[in-house]
Amino acid sequence: MHIAYIVVTVLASVAAAGAAAIDVVRPQWLLDNMRNYGIPAQALGLLGGLKALGALGLLVGLLIPPIGLVAAIGLVLYFLGAVVTIVRARWYSHIAYPLPWLALAAGSVGLFVAA
């Protein structure tokens, strides 16, 4: 495997796990943002679980590559959904927040395909 793929995939996994942890902690700023985006706070458990599964899948994918590809594609779709949600809420100043996670997940997909 290419070192770049491994580095980007591990970074994407750590980032997704960190985002999932924030969902578990539920800080007030996150609850406020969810309300402003039109997402019920009860959805945080599911959303955090999806990010945690994606993070785990990326790491498992280092040993079983198809699982890593599916996890990376899932995270790309997840964070594209976050962008769409922010646009739908017309809170354009927040559009940059999901982009680093999206870039890492997309980078993992791209480097997997290139490898």
C-alpha cells in the first residue's frame, strides 16, 4: 500500500472518531447548530454512530481493503450530506466546517483507487 493512502486514511479515521466523540459529548454549540440546521438533537446518537462506524471501517480497511473503500465512500456521502444540510438551512458561514472531514474521506477514496 502506498504510504500516502495509509496516512490519509488514518487521519480520516481519527478525524471521524473525533467528530463522533463530539456528538457523544453534545456541547451546547453543537445542539444550537443542530437546531438551526433543522436537525433534532435526538439524531446526534445516530449521526455519531455513523461517524464512529466510518472511522472503524477505515482502520479495518487497512487490513481488508474493500471495507475501507466502503467506509470512505460512506463518510464522503455523510459529509456531503452535512454540506447539503448547511446549504438547505442557508447558514452559509458554516459551509467550511464539514469540508476538512469531507476532504480527508475523499482523499482516502482517491488514494485507494490510485493504489
